[in-house]
Amino acid sequence: MSFLDNLFGRKRETSSSIAKERLLTVLVHDRVKMTPEMLEAMRREIIEVISKYVDIADPDAIDVSLMRGEESDHLKADIPVRRSRT
């Protein structure tokens, strides 16, 4: 099965790649001086503002994270919204 994964470009997550991703996340958080409490407060405020304009499908499913980029770090917010019925 790993042959097919390699052939089609699928990657299996190994414990080392997961650990590396977690370490990069910790480093990004440390570099921008953002504590988990600050990130959660920002998440709540984002929910409050976005919900003024669109209907959020599941507020518990919102994911706000800091990611390491090539030139700079990025704040990523994944927010599920309901489709409007016309």
C-alpha cells in the first residue's frame, strides 16, 4: 500500500513529522509572544465579529492557529459558515 501512496503523492504522517509540526507551532507562538489564553481570546473576538456578517455553522469547529511561513508567520482561521438559501 505504501507503494501506491508514494505513486499518488500521498504522505502518511509519522510521529517525527507530527512532533516537528508541534515544535514549529510552539516556536511560532513563542516568536510572536502569544499565549494560549491570548489566542483563545482572539478566537472569541473573531467569532463575535464574523457572526455579525455571516451565520457561523458550528462555533466549536472554528480553528485559529499560527503557522510558520517562508517570509513571515501567518494567522490562520478556519471558520465554517452556513450557506444562505436563496
